[in-house]
Amino acid sequence: MVVISSPEAVEECFTKNNDIVFANRDETIAGKLLFYDNGIIGLSSYGDNWRNLRRIAAIEMLNQNRLAMFTSIRQEEISLMNREIYEEWVESDVKKPVKVNLRSKLSDLTLNIMMRMIAGKRYYGKNVAQKEEAKQFQQVLKEMVSFRGDLNLEDYFPIFRFTDFRGLKKKMVIVMTKVDRLLQNIVDEHRKRKIESNTTQKKTFIDTLLSAQDTEPEFLTDRTIKALTLSLLGAGTETTSTTLEWAISLLLNHPEAMKKAITEIQKVVGEDRLLEETDLPKLNYLDNVVSETLRLYPVQPLLLPHRSSEDCEISGYHIPKDTVLVANMWKIQRDPELWDEPEKFKPERFDGGAGGEGFSFKMLPFGVGRRACPGTNLARRVIGLTLGSLIQSFEFEKLVAEEPVNMTESSGFTLSKETPLEAFFFSQTETNKQTAEPSSPLLTPKGKTKNMAEEAAMDHHQTTSQEATVETPVKSEVTSAEETDVVSSEDKKTAGTGNVSFSIWPPTQRTRDAIIARLVQTLSSTSVLSKRYGVVPQGHAEAEAKRIEDEAFTAANPATTSADDDGIEILQTYSKEISRRMIDFVKSRSGSAAPAAADAAPASNEETGPAAGVKEEGKEDEGPAQE
Ligand code: HEM
């Protein structure tokens, strides 16, 4: 094994021809038995299989366009986590901030984000639809993670290859059988839905892979799809949540930095809305905080082990084939020769960006070269957005005011905090807390609340062109109605068995006005709808928007629909009625025959499905979400 710990050596190993020489991975027993015979991206040997896996992951999931399509998932999940924290605080002792275990919250968050992007499923937190399946997933994941600390003697002493020391191999095979079954079920479920719905609509990562299966059947087998899923789940969740845990710990220990981050967010985003991903490029200090966290606490401090595929020379030394190469980035990123006050948390050192010339080969938390992390953009989006949203929505404090958060590092290949981070959270003053609304679904800065339709109306301002075809003013916030308990309006409280339940119908006048305003905007300014059917003059759009909303409100009222407990069905009807009327109006106005049905499909978040619009109403409006 060769360990390198200088930027010069890193450059020598991971550029030019040496980058190819060291592009192999070290094969392990765990990789063989738990990860499809080292068939996931991070463990696969350099060659066609690895190249294809990376290509597909990049094209179908990790490039900037695909990431932009999944923005709403990340924002929703972060909002849901914030809401959960908020509710815990509201439900706890009114006079105190609430103690929150951030490790588990952040871990749940990153798993939910990844699983929703991959398979449209959320398995953690309060709003879980498929509870039994979620339980199985959580259990299997726990079992997989439990192998992590195990040292496999077979990996180090070939003599043990043919034995099963401590029965570890057998246990791994059993766990892998469960993992495989679970993933196969998910793939089958997607395939079934694809056949039944007879649509080419591409939604989740697995959906796109199944479609691609038709064109690349030899490579994109079910096993490859499962291996890709496992690649991203394994590499993209804990890395991100652990970095977040370090970042929050550092901010708690550096109140002046926390203050600067808050001030920047207030300046750039303001106090009336929640931070969004599109704000991130303007939040330089927040970005510096993330970079400085990754410098001090790179989750993969030694990158992943690389293995040479042929003899080569490094710094004048002969390195034989099959040598394992480890790059000690932790050492380089704290080297006093390279960094001013290296042990200090100084986000300012990254003013001007961490990608600048001055940092090349001395700041590489994501690695470099052909085996570098392909998830860098996704990780930075999730970390920036989560960190910023938490800071913006809550005040948080250390458990013991006089003592710094314990920053002891755990042992092992991954650099995590030895003790899970817990902190006190609150979002307003004590007096406000007593009047806080427990139903608050989505927090706006520092605990102000906002109801879903308002959020939806706002959300559509940020909808990317890839996400939507036609914008509609109301949309469901989470995947399915079963999951949706997040909406509030008049907050009609009905005392239950000690719990409080809320109805989302009817919406407040403010909400209805927001929806009308959104409708006017959709009709009278440039949108996919107006591009196709023409822009409606402002005055006309205002009158029609009012009519459409009013008629939809009447049509959706419980007198004409079956009342449900929480109003979700009514809200969905309301949403559909608005969308239907809007489409009818623009079509009748253009006076033309209905255009190609697919082009007229109303907005639908890639996951939320038809709740947002007319999709269910009539075939003529059905069509694939455009990519
Ligand atoms: C803070 C978050 C993250 C950090 C610090 C990180 C860091 C790294 C590092 C150091 C490597 C190894 C590079 C090498 O061996 O030279 C790696 C590999 C990898 N990462 Fe990340 N990563 C993060 C998040 C993600 C995310 C979100 C994803 C995708 C969803 C991802 C997917 C991968 C994959 C697939 C590999 C294997 C690449 C290969 O072997 O070709 N990572 N990551």
C-alpha cells in the first residue's frame, strides 16, 4: 500500500496517464457479497462496466439538468424535516426550546431525498405512505450498515479466503438476499406501472432506466439497475448527512460565523420566503461554510482506495502493479505548510470560491480524476439548501451553553462525529410559541407560517422549465394524498384523542387571492401555456382568473363532492377544476383545434402526479412530463 499526502503527489497520481493506472479499485469480500460482486460504481474495476455505470448515472440522474428536475423533491423534503422539528418544538414544553437529534433527522432527510429521486418513495419520517415496506427497508439498511465496522481478515490474509471467519460471509449473503429482493420489488413495481399506464412518461431514476432498458437490453439488466440504485444510495446519503452534521456543529461552536450566515441569508433571500436552491449561487458565505467544513472534516478523508493496474513510477519510486493507493486528504487539508492557521474554522479563506487555482490539489474532498465523486453537484445543493433552510427557519443552541460541541472524530474510513449531534431548537420567542400553530406545514423564516396553497403558488415561480409543461396554481405537496397531512388554511381544530387534527378546506381568502394572482400570471405572461395558446391581456386575464377560481371553488365545495376528514380530496378537486377551466378557457380563446395532447398537459411535479391538474380528467390532456 502507498499513502500519499502532498498536493504534488496527488497531482502526479491522478492526472495524465497515472490517473488511468490508478483507476482500479481494491476488491473486498464485502464488495463481492454485499454489492453485486463489486458491481456498484464505487467498487467496480476500471473498464466498460464501470464506464457504463458512470455514464448512465451522470446522464439520467446527476447532471445539472436532471438535478434541476428534482429540485422540488429536495425542497419538499427539507420543508418536511423543518416542519417535523417545528412540530416537536410546539408539542414540547412551551417554555423551552426542544432537543433535536440532528443525526437521525439528517440521515432520514438524505435517505428520503435519494429514495424519492431514485424510486419515488419516502421511507423515513412521519408522512410515510407504505409503512410495511418502509419498515423492511429501514431494517435491511440497518443490517447492511452493521457490517461496516467489521474487519474482514479474508481481505488481508488470502489464507482465510476459503474459510468463513466468524460466519460473516454467511451473514452477508443473507442480508444481500434481502436487499436484492427489496430492490427487485421496487423495479418490478415500476415496470408494472410502466406497462399498465402505457406511457413513456419518465419520472424517477428507475423509470428512466427501465425506458433505457429497451435500447440497451444487454447492459441495462435488472441487476445493473439494482446495482446503480445501490451505488447512489450507498455513496450519496451518509456522506451528505455527515457533512451537514459537521457543518452545524461548527456553526454552533462559532456563533460569529452563524451570525454572518444568517445575515447573508436575510440580505439575499429576505424574510418573507424560504431559501431555495436557485438562491445558493448568491450565498457566498454559506458556500464558504460548506467548503471549510469539507476541508476540516472530509467524510472520505482517504478518498476511496485506488489500485494500480500496471507498474508505474511516482516521485521517483517504482510502484508495482496491484498496489493499493491511498490519498490522505485529511492531512493535506490541514497541512500548516499549505494553509494559514489550518486548525481554525475560517470560512473566509474560500472567498472567491473553493474551485480557484490556489486550491488545486490541496482541497479535494470529492477526489479528483476519473474516479472523482460524480455526486459533487448534488451534494453541494443538498448541503447548502438544508443548512441555509435550517439557519433561516430556526434558532439553535448547544446543549450546554458554556461547552463547545464535542468534535471528536470516530475511527474508521469514514470521518463522522463520534457522538451524534443534538441541539436545542426553537423558532420564535416564548410568547409566540404559545400562539404558534401546530399545523404549520412549511416554515418560512424563523417560524412564520404559510399554508400549502400559498406555498404552491410561490413554488411555481421557481418551477424549472424541465419540471413542468403548463403551470397550474395549486399542487399537492407530497407524493400522495395518504401522505398529505401537511396543509392548513383556516386551521379548523378538531380535538381528537389528545391529538389535534386539521382541515385544509376551505382555503382562506388570502390563499384564494394568491391563487388568482398566480393564474393571472400564468395567463398573461410567458408560460408554456401562453406560448402555445397566446398571451391573454392583463385585464382579461384578471377577470377570467377570478371566474375560473370562483367556479372551481363552488364546484369543489363539499356540497358537490364527498367530504373527507381533512379536506385533501376537496382540495384536489378544486385544483383539478381550476386546471380544467383554465385549459378550456385558453383553448376556446385561441379558437383552434386542440393541439397535440401531450403539449397541453398541465404541470405535474415529476412525482406528485395528477393532483395538480387535469391529467385525470380527460385523455386529451394526458401527456408525458417533458424532459
Ligand atoms: C458531502 C458529500 C460527498 C462527499 C464528500 C463525497 C466524496 C467522495 C469521494 C472522496 C469519493 C472517492 C473519490 C476517489 O476515490 O478518488 C466519492 C466517490 C463516489 N461518490 Fe461521492 N461524495 C459525496 C456525495 C455523493 C453523492 C450525493 C453521490 C451521488 C448520489 C455520490 C456518489 C459517488 C459515487 C458513485 C462514487 C464512486 C465513483 C467511482 O468510483 O467512480 N457522492 N465520493
